[in-house]
Amino acid sequence: MTILDALFGCWHKRMSFPITTKRGQRRSAAASQTGTYVVCLDCGKEFPYSWEEMRVVDASQKASSAMRSLATKEAA
């Protein structure tokens, strides 16, 4: 561990390939948001991943995109 890691924590630069959980399989908090998640290879923290956006997303982004999709369905 370097001094920067001790002071600022992990920067999550190295991520795993996206992992999609199966139906009926127990899901972590990150996987429960999108069904797919990635893991930091340095610290082990899990992050929700969106295949549509091809990137890591946070809960507020996922909720706002879900609301946008509902609004467009209602307008049609």
C-alpha cells in the first residue's frame, strides 16, 4: 500500500469484466440495481454496471434514466 492509498483510499482504476447475475441467484447491492456489476480488482468494491450505457452507473443515474423511460412510454 502506498502513502496515497493510505490517505485517499482506492481510486478504482482496475475493474473486472461485467458480471451478470442469473435469475434466482442472490444479488449484492450493486447487482440488484442493474442486474450487472463490476468489481474493483484492487479493493474488491462492487459497482453497478449498465450494458446500455457501457459504463459504471450510480443509483441516482439509474433512477433518473428509469424515470425518463417511464415518462417517454406515458407520452407515447
